[in-house]
Amino acid sequence: MLGPTLTDHPAPPKLRALASPDLMGGATLACFLLAILVPSARPQLLAAATLAASIWVGWDALGDDRRGPRARLVMSLCLLMLASLPALLLAFHRQLWISPPRLRGLSAGLVLWSLGIAAIAVGTRASRLFSPARPWSPAASIPRGPRPLMVVAAIVLSSVAAFVYNVGGAACYFQDLNNSAAATAGLTYLIWGISFAKYAAFAHLGENWLSDRRNSPAVLAATAVAFLLLLSVGSRLLVLVSMIQLLVLYAALRPLGRQLVLRVTAAALVGAVVFVGVGELRRWENVGSQASCQASARPHTVAVRRGRKHLRGHPKVAPRPSVAPRPSVAPRPSFAHYFVRTGVPDLPSTYVNNYADTVRSSIIVRQVVPAHAAYEYGKEFLRLLLQPIPGGIRPQIAQAPALRAAFTSGHDNGSSLPLPVEGYIEFGLPGDIVFCLMLGLAVGLVDRRGGRARDVGVVLATIAIGTGLAVIFRGSLHNAFAIAAIDVTGFLVTHRLLYRRSPMPASIAAPAPAASAVAAPTP
């Protein structure tokens, strides 16, 4: 039997009347038709179609009064922030484009996005044909005791130690956060071990919220430590995804009301500050910087080893290792000075070219493929199959030189290619539409089948699937799928380790027989 905290609150009649997906679907179609008929305003109309389709994805969920993983709303917000807003900014203010010097092919890139997001919206609607909606009815579990917590703590601490060792030390890693992607390549399993702190904290929070218990200071402190560990890894994506998961978990297990709106607003502000703050810190480290500390240390180490080997029989003679002289650079300003004088004024341009470079990548890929690089015709699926193999021994699937040059920056930091771009690289525009259609279908099915969750572990795993689909949309398919899969598995494994399912009440396990249709005679 559901407690009072899980009672669904019907949507207001006005909101239910407005929550008609036909409105946003019609607006998307109208923008497409106008873009064909009015070539002079085509970029602006395609950007408007992208906005309408992004709202269309989550519009139907506004009138849904069932609790669940809210995958459609999460995807809709992701599309608005990562695709629609950059598209509108570039369509109406082309001066925000940085490099190459001249913005060419904006309409071609926006075609990729408008078609892809419309396909996601159609996929979410098509999910109704495959699965009926189910109610949200999880039950509380019984804790197993302190020993499983010690196991989780050992996993987290050993993973932190191995991670620090592999990145060359904490000081070196934090001095070079802008190259954290290259430094952490192949360390996915260690990051997964560090994430067990999050899995355990969220499991305790969810059980307390479900049972209407107040969270102890120890649980709140463990949650804060989990977020600090994820932030120390240097990935803003992991922190933002974790914040979204926590908010959706709270909304799924607690009463809906004004307090939820305030907490969501506060969390959104904190997430924006963290995202921009860490991003600007990484950009500030590039001002007047030399090569990364890992890269600059390797030539010196090799030179010293060669000198010792050459003079093994003459220990008194020690030539100086040959190290190239460092070029003189201007002193780096303080972070506060950089943020006020450079970071804030350049924030719109940084947003469309760096933080939300999805539209930018679509413009570039339309220029490169197929003119300078052929379609890959399914190579990404092979990379996806090989992804579980550790990075040190994983075979590398070659990429066309033109694609590698277009989407790889210094220190071998590769750009994350969103799903519409990946689909286009594989099969052209049909690949863009089919990939996005399948993603939308998966998002809709997660929302509609969320009622199968019978405990907090499955609730967390279902929420992780919803956020994982947003990660798959944003990142390169093989890397993003690995991040989503380890989150789903981690939540399930950790909850099963810390809790066991409570026995099902007899009233639920063996429901009473239905009353006879024939009424008994009155005495």
C-alpha cells in the first residue's frame, strides 16, 4: 500500500488542457515549412523549429500526474540548454562564432538538429504503442548492517588512491584540469569505483525519503563528500548528472509542492554556478600556461634515464640532460581578475563554442562529411562493442584523418559528438533521423515502464537510465553509453549490497477473492 508521500497529485485542469503535444508539434512543422518557403530567414526559422521540437519532447509530460523517472522532462531540458539556446544565439548573433574565422553552413547544421530533435519527439510519442503506463509503487527495504558500508568505503578509497596515482599526483592533476579528458582516458573503472560514494549516499537518501524519515548528519555529510569526489575528478558532466538524479529521486519519493519548486530552483542555480565556475577555472589555467605537467615531465625523465644508461661505466661524469628552453610567457592574472575582465564578457561566445558546442559540431561535420571524410557506415557500433575492454588493451578503431583533425584539440582531447552528429557521420541524414528516433522511443519507454520499480534500488536505476539517455544524446556514443551503463549498474549493485527487500505484505501477496456478483440474501 502506498504511503501518503507517494500519493499522485493530479495536474491542474488548465495545465492539463495546455499540455497538448499537438501545439508544439504543429509549431515545429510550421517552422519547417516556413524555412523552405523563406530562404532569407532560414537559419532563424530552423532555430525556432529546434526550440519548438525541444519543448515538444517534454510538453506531454507536463500534464502527466504519475510519478516516475521524468525522463522526458530531463531530455527536454537537455535539448533546450544544449541545442535550442545555442542555435538561437548563433542564428541571431553570428558574431559569437570564434573559429574558423567565417561562419559557413549554419543552415546545414541546423537542419541536422531540427530533424533530429523532431525525431526524438516523435519517438517519445510512439512509445505509447509499445507499453502501457504503469503506476509508481516502490516499497521500503531493510538495511543489512555496517559491514556492507565498510566494503563500499574500501572500494571508494582504493579507487581514489589508484586514480591519483594514475594521473601523476593530485597537485599535477589539478594544475592541468583543462586536459583532464586526456589524463583520465582509460580510467573509467576507477571513476566508477569513486562513484560508489554517490551510489551509497543516494540509496540512504532514497530509503529515508520513502519511509518519511529525517536524514541524519552522517548521510548528509556522505552526500557532500560524494559530490566533492565527483567534482575532484574534473568532470562537470558527472556533477550535473548527479544533481539531476538527486532532484528526480526527491520528486519521485516526496510530496510535490512549493518546497520542491524552491529546491529545484536552488539546485539549478548551484548547478549553473558549478558548471560555469569549473569551466572558467579550466580556461583560466590555459592563460599563460606551458605544456601540461605530465607532458613536460616526460621528456626530462627520458633524458635523465638515457644519460645514466650511457654513462653507466663512468659515474663521475654526469652530463646535463638536454631539455628544450621554455619560451617566455606573460604572467597569469588572478582568477578573480580573469573572471571579471574576460570570463563574464566572453560568456555568450564561450557558451556556444565550448560549453554547448553541439550546434557548432553539427556545422563542422556538415563541412567535413562527406566532402573530406566518407561515412563510417557503422564503425561506431564496433567501438561500442569494444568499450567494456580496459583502455590500455582495447583495440582502436581508426577514424578518418579529416574527422580527427576537426574534432580533436591539443593533448589529444577529443570533442564529444552528440547523437545527431554521430548518426550523420555513420549514415548521413537518415542516420541522424533513425538514431534520434530510437533515442526518443527509449526515453518514452523509460517513463511509461517506470512503474515496474518495486524498491529504491530499481527506482535509482530507472532514474539513471533516464539521465543516461541524456548523456548518450550529448556525448560520443561509445563513451556516453559506458558512463550511463556504469551508473545503472552501480545503483543496483550498491543498493542490493546495503539493503535487502522487505517481505511483501500478505494483503498484497495474496489479495482477497473478489466479491460474488450475486448478493447474499438478507435475513
